[in-house]
Amino acid sequence: MKQKILIADDERDIVDFLKYNLEKEGFEVLTAKNGVEAITLAKKNPHLILLDVMMPEMDGLEAVRALKKNPLTAKIPVIFLTARGTDVDEVVGLELGADDYIIKPVSLPKLMARIKLTLRKKAGSASDQSVSTDILRHGILEINRSRYKVFVNKKEVFFPKKEFEVLSFLVKNAGKVVTRETLLSQIWGSDVYVIDRTVDVHIRKIREKLGSNAEYIDTIKGVGYRMKEL
């Protein structure tokens, strides 16, 4: 069965170019010209979404927020493909749950490599979950890995994908110091360039959601972070 990719971009030339080349690579392709259409087509369960940031009606950032809040589409990998290339834009995009952030213009071989890498990671993640414990518990935290749900003091709290993965990794390694480099490699992958500050932003957001239990996560100055043993 062909893997299905959804392209959401308001530039027709780019959509046609990507569609043609992805179909040559053996993918089935769906296309949308704005975030609203992307959310609707995501119900067809694509294996990956290529999402532009600047689009009419609903931009890519708003679209990914909606996708990650819906349990039916939350696990679909998203790659931002955009002309907006500032560090702030990249951090925001990744913080919302995107798996990668690629700046236009990008070479076709590089784009194809990143798409295939993201799909391999998704397949590997699914395989790992099938043989591992679905539920992680740590003090007031309960993490359901198969359903992407986090409960703090028995109350469900929404965590975007990357925050969820960072929190899960820290819980699984409770008591150990985890460097920023390790988190970047394990969560984002060694082939994806993101800055160290991305990790710090995610930790800050996680702490905010832990509220009075934010001290669960220690900062190891100049190194990284540690989930306290309880």
C-alpha cells in the first residue's frame, strides 16, 4: 500500500512540483491550499503532512495546533516547509509539535531524505511502543504513551508531541542527568538541525504545565536536565 502525503501550500507551482516528484517516488499525494483544507484532508489519515506556514484563511501554525489537539490526527508527523527562517519561527513550529522545519528553497534530494527519515522514525516509534509499557507513572504523573495523554494529579493536561516525548524520555530516565545534546538526538534526531534553546523552551513549557510540581525537573547548569527520583 502506498504511503500517503498531504501537501498544504497556497503556492500552486510549489504544490504541483512537490506532487509530481513525490508521486514519482511512489507516494500517494493529497493537496490543500490553506490550513482549513489541510485539517479536513488530515481525516484521510496521511502518513505525513508537508505544511507551509504562511497561508490564507488559516496559517500553518494554527493548523498544526488544531491537528495536535485532535486525537485522530495528533500522531501524524508534520514537516514545516516555509520561507520563514528565523530561530523564533523554528522554535515555535517545533514547540507546537512539528517533527521538522525546512527552509525554502530546499533541494529536492534533501527534502526527500528528510521525508523518508521522518517516516522511518514514525515506523520505529510505533514498533517501540508495541513492545514497551504503554503507561509510565512517576509521582503525580501518569503518561499513556499509546494514546499520547498525560495526567497530572489525575487531571488530563494537553502536551504537544515534542513536549510529550521530552517528558516521557525524562521520566523513563528518572534520576539520570540527560544532556541537551541527548534530548536533541533522541527526540528530534541527529539529522535534523535545531538549536539548544529549543530544548530549554520545551522544558519551560513542561514545567508550566506541571505547576506546583515543576521542581520534578532539575536543571543541571551547563549540562542539561534530570527528572528527580521519587
